[in-house]
Amino acid sequence: MRKRIIPAVSKLQSPEQPKWIELEQLATVEITSEDPAYPIEAALLPGSGLGWRATQAGVQTLRLLFDSPQNVNLIHLVFTEEQQLRTQEFVLRWAAGDGQPFKEIVRQQYTFTPGSREIEDYVVNLNGVGILELEIVPASNSLEIKASLTELRLG
């Protein structure tokens, strides 16, 4: 009889982590509003804080302007709501460059309950992205709510 001792716990192959685009080195950010306690870097750079929040209520726009065209294969978004029941909508668009027409990637709407989190991962095949735009309508039924974004990563 042949015998082998094998490990009690087998090693599982972990899924490959995406290679994130280094936004701090490759893009300029434009935003319509920013609460100094919740700067946009907190949503765009891993481990930088609790995310971004607007100082003004209503529709907000975040735009990434790339220094050179980028290929984007994955868009990772996280939205968090701690306190209010609300219905939010966002639209993601991209363009090859300044003055070029925008193409819609996705339009999504969902209802938050207090303490909820929405995580969205979009597998895309966008070549030559010069501008990526995220428009957030924080509450379809109120003009008083401020937009926020917990995390945005591009791979």
C-alpha cells in the first residue's frame, strides 16, 4: 500500500486582484462641490478616508480627465447611506477627449435604507478613455440631500 500525507487545509486559488489605474498620477479631477472633511481623494485613493461628500445639495458631477487616453476594463463604485431613506440615481459616461461626444456606460437607480451600502462592479471594454464622468442625483424626491461617494476605482 502506498501512502501520502497531505495538508489538512488545501490552498484555494484566490481570484486575481484587478490592477487599478493610478488616478493620482494619471488624471486630474473636476468636481462640482466638495466638503473639506470628505475630499474627493478619500473616494479615489485606497485607504484615504471615508469617501467624498458634496457641500451643496442636489445633482453633482465628478469628472476624471486623463493625461493620456486609458483603457478601462473594470469600474468599481461604492455608495453608502448611514442615515436616510432615499432613492439615488447615477450616470456613468465616457468620452475620448475634450469636445468629443459622451457615451453612456450605465444609468442606475436604487433605494437606500439607513445603514445600507451599494457596491457596483461593471466589466467594460473602453479603449482610449480621455474623460470619465459620474453624475449623481442623490435623491429623486428631495433637493436637500448631499451627494456622496465612498469609493471609485478603475481597472
